[in-house]
Amino acid sequence: MTGLLVAGTTSDAGKSVVTTGLCRALVRRGVRVAPYKAQNMSNNSMVVSSRGAEGAEIGRAQWIQALAARVEPEAAMNPVLLKPGSDHRSHVVVMGRPAGEVSATDWESGRAHLAEAAHAAYDDLAARFEVVVAEGAGSPAEINLRRSDYVNMGLARHADLPVVVVGDIDRGGVFAAFVGTLALLDEEDARLLAGWVVNKFRGSLELLRPGLQELEARTGRPVHGVLPWHPDVWLDSEDALDLEGRRSGGGSRRVAVVRLPRISNFTDVDALGLEPDLDVVFASTPRGLADADLVVLPGTRATIADLAWLRERGLDRAVLDHAAAGRPVLGICGGCQMLGRTIADPLGVEGPPVTVAGLGLLDLATEFTTEKVLRRHEPAGYEIHHGRVAGQLTSGAVTGTMVHGSFEEDAARAAYLSATLGVTSRTSFPAARERRLDLLGDLVEEHLDVDALLRLAREGVA
């Protein structure tokens, strides 16, 4: 098997960036390459085509990586997707389809079958592609989880994969994180650790060089490159860790996206963030919505619980006041359901069976069913939901949709912005995404030793 595992000293160290950049760099060299992540924990997902089924669900990061590799995204690229429904329980998606739940109390015993599915998917990709660039999760040195690990060193041991560890120098302490990662691995795991990559470096490389040399001397592993921080590096996000206070655009018309506790598919507003006339912010207080030109209620993995949170914070009144003033409100998927009159969950799909009142801005009713809808739309957009809605999706300036990703289609975004805000769209989102994938490929080629990484993938650890 030919492949490489890109691990990280922490979550958000840059694994996705390096994996995506490597996919683009390798495909430019004529290598048939596939991305892979054994397990994602994210409420940001995408619907891809599936053999014998209407659609399959994978993490957004692997979908983007497949675009970088110029291959068709498929379920095997992210065989296990965990979608948090609470702090202690996650909904499980295996090979693109719903597969029950896993909780903190059965974290080890409830995951053995997931490891089998994940490793079988990797073996399948490795048989069909020249190189598989696998992305780890969290840190490979999470020793409390090692026995049940199939994402980091468990995967590396399964396929005898060389491992490159990425560290975010912008956080500080990157050398300690590298050395500490190696120190916590047992001998068989450590054998597969093949080198280091420094991410988000700012400043003079000459000042960093003595530290890199000392790192190589202490660990006996080479540094395969130093990726600089770049303002235009951007990928579809996996999680909502940094959403509070995040903004994009900087234009005169303000778009306030409600930062729900279980927010999902917030990449729906990425295309709005590229419009120069818009200023897109995430807000979780009524004050944050007060001066908005457009309020967006995004998707959520827990519609009823997040609607209760909305009311506890007084955000429901802020949304109602915004609509009463004739200003536009947009609800997407779970946000659309919140805008209706009632939300019923008679079978307990999200929690205890219950029926609650919605915000009443749209004349529609939602009922949850156990069967999940996974459907792609052309030329852009997709559906992922248990709730079925019936009724009217528009009322004055209030609009609801069950389709994620429709703003990625330039014409649809332009029409909506013109009708609601009088704003003329001045960007192409697909073109911007492709430019940024090319930028990642350029940065990887310039600053990482791609030849050495490709040799590792093909030949393994000596």
C-alpha cells in the first residue's frame, strides 16, 4: 500500500491544510491521489454520489480535498463521520449512511465495528489509487484513547503508513509539542513517525533554523518544511471552535449569522463572506443582531434544543423584531424549521418525543422522521435532514430553504442579494475556491519537500 498519514500535535494544527495542499501538488505531478480521513467529528458535511443510493454523507474537508485531488468525492474518503448531538453523544454515519449513535460511556466498546469499516475503506482506496494522503484527527499522542484508535497510529499500524506530524507555531510551544508527541508514542508507533512540518510561520526563517536543527537532532526525524502563514489560505471549516467573533468581507451591508450551539453546515455563508459589499459576522446575543441588514438562522444538529437556547437568550425576540421592521431573514435547514409554526419530533429522533412552537414567521410545519434525506441538487446545493417541512417557504422578506450550499452557485446568490439587499454580486465563488486550492498547492510545492514526502508515501519508513 502506498500512502502517508498527516497527523497533528493538536486539533486545528493544519492537518487539513497540508493534506489538501499535498493532494493538489501531487495531482499536478500526474499522481492519481485520493484523500482519506478514517473518522471526522463534525457537523459540517456534504452529500456525495453513492452507488445504489440517492446520496452519501461525508465531512466537508474530505470533499474539498477530493476537489483538490481532482477526483470524484466518495464515501470511502471519510468512512466514519460523528455528528455531535450533545456534549456526550454523537450520531454516527458509516460509509455515508446513518448508523446509530455512540456515547462517551461506550467510546471503546461501541467503536470496534467503526474501525473495521474505516480500515476496509482505506484498503479499498489504496487498491484503486497510486497514493492515499490520510488525515489524522486530534493528536496521535492521545494515550487515553490509543487502545481504540483507528484514525491516527491505529491506522498507521494497520497500513504501515509513514506519519508526518504538523505543528502550529502560531500557538507557541511547537518544539515542545513535537518532542512530547514522540516521547508519548510506544516503540512500534514511534517507528512510523517519519518527520515534522511547521505550519503558520511568520518572520525570518533564519531565526527559526537553529530550533529546527535542534529538533532534528533530538528526535532523529527530519523537518520536511515550514509553511508560512498566508492571509488567503482558506478551507471549508470542520468545526465551530473559532466562530464567535469571526467576520469576513468588511463591506457596508451587515449579515449576522446566529451562532447556534449545535450549528451545522455554516459553510453555507462562506460565499457571502467573499462578497466585497457584505460584512458577515457570527453573533450569539440580541445586540449582535440589532444593526444587521440580513439575519441568517443556519443549520443545526439539534433544532429543538437550539430553538430553546434561542429563546433563553432573547434571540427569538431579536429575530422577530428584525422581521417586523421589514428586514430580510433567511433560515437554512434547521433554521428554516425554526421559522415555522410547529416542530414535531414524535419518534424522539433528536431527543425525547415532543412538539414545540416555532417562531411563526413562516406558515409551515416540521415533523422529524427516522429516515434521513440525503439529496444533491444541480448545479449546486444539497439536503441533509430528518425533518420534513410542509407549507410556505416565503413570507414577505422572510425566506426558508432546506437546501444547503445554494449560495455557492453564483446566479442564485446574485439573485437573492439583489432582491433582498439591493446588492450586486461581484465575485465567483467556484473560481475563488479553485484559486485557493491552487494557492495551497503552490505553498506546499515551494515550502515543503514534496519529493521526500512522495518517496515516503511510495516506499514507507526504512
